Amino acid sequence: MTVKDVRSAKGQLRAELLGRSEGEEKPKTVTYAVQDAVAGTNVIRFSGLAAGDYAVQLYHDENGNSKVDLNIVGVPTEGYGFSNVLIVRGGIPPFDTMKVVVPADSAAVAVLAYAP
């Protein structure tokens, strides 16, 4: 997965890979990835995935406290993003909006959004 617009090399990128098997309605966590952030473009790899539908939600943990920091109205104060969602509006997008259909090898893109 390519992650674009990471504003600094502070902290880590933390990503959760969600999956949903055929016939399942609700996605579940398949695995996590944590790596040091690099300003600009980063690549996160999830290896050994079986064919299926997957989605990624991630955030830039700039202060290294292992949680998504929120402002007083509940908007993340650190960068956050979702697979295949270039502009984030109104909370976490539905799984079907974020999903990537993985036949064997596949790629997705996420762009981080930062609160002003």
C-alpha cells in the first residue's frame, strides 16, 4: 500500500488491515503494520494475503503514544487515511468504499489528511 502526503518523519505509521470473506457482512482485523514514518510517500506491505476483499485504515502517530489523538470535537489531530479514499469526509468510510479486491498481488493508495 502506498501512503502519500505524510507531513513529517516523526513517529510511526500504524495501519490496520481489515478483511471480509465471501458471505460475511462485517469486516474484521486481519493484521497490523507499524513502521517509522518518512516525510512524503511511504510503502506499507502486507505479505502472504489470501485472495479476498481487504481495506486499510491508518494514522500517522507523530507523537508516538500509540493512539489516535483527537481534538475537542473528535477530529483526529494526527494524519489519518483509508485505502482508496482520497478525500476523507464524515468519519470512517464503509468497507465497500475502502476495499481492494486482492486476486494474489494487489496495491492500494491512501492519502493522509491532517486537521488544519
